[in-house]
Amino acid sequence: MGLQSEVLCRLAARGSLFRVLFLSMIVMGLLIGAVFPFFVVALGLPSEMVFRPSFFGACILAGLLVGEINFLVARMVLAIPLKTLAGMARRVANGDLKDEGSLFCSQES
């Protein structure tokens, strides 16, 4: 098992995997928000306008919002299937081997 897999397994076992995901996405959003004004200047906007505290702050806020929204989307996509799998694992660990049908969706067309 690689170092990355081992770290992820330890985080998941402690229940902090989503916390790390949240912090990672917020930090990424902050970095993008902080770097964006420099790209805007490189595209030709006057630096006097771009480096005003209001514009710079708006970029940081936008980065935070994007990080938060990304986390919420990832949580919606991952949390429900993970809870379902955890419930199934608990049932199997307790000796319940009944097949309850499809894992996440109905297979009927």
C-alpha cells in the first residue's frame, strides 16, 4: 500500500476525510482567488484598478465560494453512496448476507 493510500485510510478511519477534503478545497479556492488578479493584469487591465482592496477581496471571496460549492457537490456525490456501503458492510459484519437488490439505483428500465 502506498503512502497516499495509507494516509487516506487513516483519515477515513478517524472520520476526518471530509474535513480534509473541505480544507483542501477552501485552500485551493483561496489560492485561485489570490492569483486571479495577477492574471487579469497580464490580460491587460490596469493594475491600479485590479489591485484595489475591493477587487482583490472580491477575488478571494469568489475563490472561497467556489471552494465551498465544490465541497458541497463532492459531499453530495460521495456521502450517500459511502453511507450506503458502510451500512452494507455493517450488515455483512453482523452476518446478514441477504441480497437487497441494487446498490444505488433501480435496475429497472
